[in-house]
Amino acid sequence: MLVALLAVAAWPLARTVWFSLTDATLADLGAARFVGWDNYLAYRDGEWFGVLTDPVWWRSVRNTLWFVLISVSLETLLGLITALVLLARIPARPLLQAAVLLPWAIPTIVSAKMWGWLLHDQFGLVNDILLSVGLIARPLAWTADPDLMLGAVIVADVWKTTPFMALLLLAALHTLPRDCYEAARVDGIHPVTVFFRITLPLIRPALIVAVVFRALDALRIFDLIYVLTPNSEYTMSMSVYARQQLVDFQDVGYGSAASTLLFFTIALCTTLFLMLSRPTQGGKA
Amino acid sequence: MSRGLSRAGLYLLAGIIALAAAFPFYYAAITSLKSGDALFSMDLLPRQWHWDNYVAIFAQQPFATTIVNSFWVATGVVSVSLMLGLSAAYALSRNRFRGRRLLMMTILGVSMFPQVAVLSGMFELIRWLGLYNRIGGLMLSYLIITLPFTVWVLATFMRRLPREVEEAAIMDGAGPLTIIWRIFLPPLMPAMFSTGLLAFIAAWNEFLFALTFTLTHEQRTVPVAIALLSGASEYELPWGHIMAASVTVTVPAVVLVLIFQRRIVSGLAAGTGT
């Protein structure tokens, strides 16, 4: 197992880092020459070069961070609401849970296409509804207007991944002790107070884990953006940027530099999370 | 009175959630049954049932081959991950050695890898092995996605199993393989099943590697084929075909998910240690 993991994870990663220090191109990987930090940052003839000077790269960093911040917050909020509703004893609950699982089971590409169709500027249902309700005066180009594109990506992502959040939180809610709630009811405490004083503190560890997982996953987003808003720097994420350099522009060195930067960003976040979560886990082990 | 009101509110909320979750897929299914100009009218109920789009994707595109490819890739990845994952989980959950915690954390870390970070290295590896544009290359690269997660979940489940039976087996002189096969596997079957299912869905849905490591129609997997479906001209997107293809590949996944709801929920929960 370790050998397999080394072969498919550690080795390619090491090669990527190496490529990022060379001038490799996709057509001829073997001819790569070592160029040091040139792909990251270089100063030549009075001008700066490299990924770190590329405004498109910084744009993609900004896009990714906004995307992560907004969509993970929305997913957490909506996921929590969904989990609480799923916890309540209502008729047809299995049916509701099945409906909630649906977006999760759908391939991301399919959901990207579906939202592309719903948000279509001329024939999309969303524009049609908004027009007939009178909220907008003319059709909006959700997937082409620079101001709206990131919003469209976020909507599609929230739809797709809220179920994941809801299920994790539901699992946490199921483990809560009942006697606290009984006591609270006997004392006649308002349900909202109960939620903020009992439920929320108790599921906090699970909530943090779920948020971190989603955030790390959202940081590397690629497929949704690639399909829903192709080739637009207004929504380009760090992964999309790196792949474009690597494959479309065939510049393996430069693209590898970008992916290495993304890798270290995520590694840093993961390490921080592990260090912060250690005290809570130490209690259990 | 206020109780009744809050009940009503709860039902309303449940209704909204169900609608929001299911509607986009319903609308895609409706669209896939329309043909010609009807595609651009926004009916919420199907007025006629046209199967033209479904016929078209199988007749005009090698969509059947694509589905078979996806199926083989996912099945292969699941079998390899489960086999490797089981033995690794055994070693990790039963032997106490130095750095075990670190190793577990590394494995969890790998599952958070941005795929694009290994893209160029993986590309080189796959070309070197002669697997470029072959589904074998995809199987190999998908291990990076499914393996860490399989090990993690199986180790979590395995730690919950009692040690006594295993110790008795060791006393009777059973080797590690016998122990895994005869002692662990039977109670672990549900866990194996849910992990396998999750790994299958992950492999079925993967896009970045599939897009980069395949070149021709005949080797593509489902997500790539759908993403690259194009119309007669550059400016015409065949929405009917896209929706038909989407529904075709989603229905099996949805059926699986609906049948095995409970197992998926427990697998997901174990996967994140909650």
C-alpha cells in the first residue's frame, strides 16, 4: 500500500516540484533544463517575470479565495438548516433525505451542465422566472457577465455540496445526548436558546471538521469552473490557471510552478488545521 | 397555536429543501425529452415524450463505449483500492509503531491533495509506462484519490472491532492473511461495501485526470464526454443531447444512492472522523 501511495502521490508530486524549476514543455519533457526560480520570480533586463508577477495568477488566487469563503459559508448555513430539518420527526423523512442526497450523487460535470442550462441567458429557466416575477427587466448573462459569473459558480457549487455538509452535521446531531434536551424542555427553555446554548457547542468539533474538509476541497476546485464558465479569467481558480499553463499553453515548467504554489497553500492550511485540532483529538485517543 | 405554526413552518422548509435539491435534475430530465424548438420553451411538464436525444447520443456519438470505459475504470480502481486498503488498514489499526499517527495524518493529507499538483508528474509517469490515452492510466491515477480515503475509513471501522477473536486466532497459529480474510472480512463487509461505493462514485465522477490523460473519443470517460459534447457548429450547443447524456449517467448513480442511503451516510461520517 505504501509503495502504491508513493508511486501515485509522492513521486508525481516530487516530479512536479522539479519541473517547476525547469523550462520543460509538454511536447518534450525530457529536454528540460534547470532554470532555478525563474518560473516563480525572475528579474531580467529591468523587468520582473514569473508566476508571482502575473496579474492573471493573482486574479485566480483572489477568485479562489472569494469562492471558498462565500460558498463554504453558505454551505455551512444551509447544511445546518437541512440537517436540523432532517433530524425533526416529520412524515416522509426518508423521501426528503433521498432528495437531499440527489445533488451529491450527480457528477459535478453533469451539475455544471445542468446549471449552465438553467442559467442560460436566452433560454434559461432562471431568467424566465425572474423576468415574469418582475425582479429583472432584461435577461441576465449569468455565465458570461463578469459581475455575475462567480455568483453562478457559487450557486452551482452550493447546490452540489450542501448535501455533504448536511449529512456530516446530521451524523453529529445523531450522537448528541437526549437528556440535555429533556432537561431543557422541563425547564421550559425556548428552542432557539436551546440551539445556541446546547446544540451548537456540542456539534462544534464536527462542524469545524466539516468546514475544514469543504474548504480544502473548495480550494482546489477545477471541474465546475472549467465547464460552467470556460476560459474566463473572471472565475479562473488556481487549479484552472495551472492546468491552462500546463496543457493548453504546454508550458510545464510555469504550470508546475503554479501547481506547486497551490499545493503549498493547501498544505499550509492542512497543517494549521491539524495543529489547531490536536488538543480536541488528544482527549479522545 | 404557535406549535401548529412552527410545525407548518417546518413542513414548508422541508418542502423547499426537497424542491431545491430535486428540481434542477427534474428540469434536466424534462429537457432531455424535448426535441426541436420545444427545447426552448420553458414548460415544467413534459408535453410530449421524445426519445430522439437518447437515440442520438448512442447513434451519433460513441457514448456506449464511454459508459463501458467509465465502468471498467471505476470497477478496477475500487477493487485495487479495497484490496490494498484492507491490508493497509489492518497494519495501521493493529500494530502500534512509532509514527503511526503521523502516517495516518499523511494519508489523510494525501486525500486533500490538489489533483493539479501531481498533474505534470503523473503525466510523465503515465507516458513512461505507456499508459497515455489508455484506461489503465486513469486507473493508476485515480488511486491517489480513492486509496487514502479507503484506508482511512477501513482503519476507522477496524479499530471498533473487538481484539479477542483476533487474539484467539493468533494463538491458534493463524497468519496475518488468514486473520484478514477469515476474521476481519466478514464483520467488515458493510464497511467495505460503503467505502467501495463511495470510491466508485468518486472514480465515476472524476474529471481533471480523465480530461488530461485521454485523447481520443474511444478512451474517454463519461464526464469528459459530456463536457466535450458539441453541436454541428461552434455556436450551437446541443442542450437536448447534453441533458439526455446527463440523465443517462446519473440515473444509475442515483438508484445506487437511494438503495444504499444509510451505508453512504455512515461511510461519509467515518471518512472525516466525525
